[in-house]
Amino acid sequence: MKNILLISSVMTLLVNFVLVSVMAQTPPATTKSATGQVALKIEGEVGKSLQLTTEDLRKMPVTEVKAKDKGDKERKFIGVPLGEILKAAQVTVGAQLRGKNLVKYVLVKAADGYEALFSLPELDSEFTTASVFLVFEADGKPLATGEGPYRLVVPGEKKHARWVREVTTIQVAFAK
């Protein structure tokens, strides 16, 4: 009887391990708007959850930024400062970004499961002169498959580890 219970317990643990492993490796699903366009989700500790399409992003303060992509190739990107997107989602920024809100972070998720992390003050123009952009165009064309439709560009960083391609979700959360 003890052997049966032991085998049952081991099997349960094994099944749970496999389920957790599969769930951890499952990339976020791509969301589509009512018009069929790929929509970017902004969620978590936000005043207003959003699903934005390229059309929605074009209505925001659009910026042109020149930055060196991999291989030191200079490219011209068109997009929106990530801080502006956070403001649209009513994230605590500016004068309200103090106290407990200073431990908030932004997790940027890609279609392939890749993720990059930013502290909220890193994205607030009242805290830093550096900018992070969510772009939808490069060199006058929409981003190619495998790169877009949305991508982060972080000019000035020595490594491109946080230049996330195929961005699907921007999640705001507390670190503690």
C-alpha cells in the first residue's frame, strides 16, 4: 500500500512539473482588434487596460528616432515613447511617481516568450533623459515579420537585449 501511495505521489509531482514547464514556455497569444489588426495589450497595475493597434499608436505623439541596430547599421524608426503609452493607460508617472509606486516595473513580452524588464522610473521623462520607444516602422516601412508589428528600441544601450521584437504585451506590476 505504501508503494502505491509513493508511486501516486511521484506521478502527481511529475504531472505538475510537466504542466508548469509547458505553461512557462507557452508564449503570449497575439491579440487582434475588431478590425483584424494585431493589438498590443497594456495591462496590470494600470488605471485603464488598453489594446492598441498601429492606427491607435499613430494618434499618439509619434517620434522619429535614429538608432544603430544590430551590426551597427543606423536605421530610422517611427514610434511612440513608451512613457506616452503608459500615460494613456493611466499608469502612475510624473509627480505621482513616488513612494510605493517607485517599486513598479514594466515587463515587455514578445510573441516568442522573450521578456525584458524596466523599472517604471526608467520610462518616466521626469526621472531620466533616456527614452524607450515602441516602434512600428523602420526605414519608411512597417516592421517585417519576425521584427514587428511592434518592437522596442532603446537608444544608447550598449547591448540590444531589451530591444524586444514582436511585442505583444506590456505589463505593469509591483516588485513586492
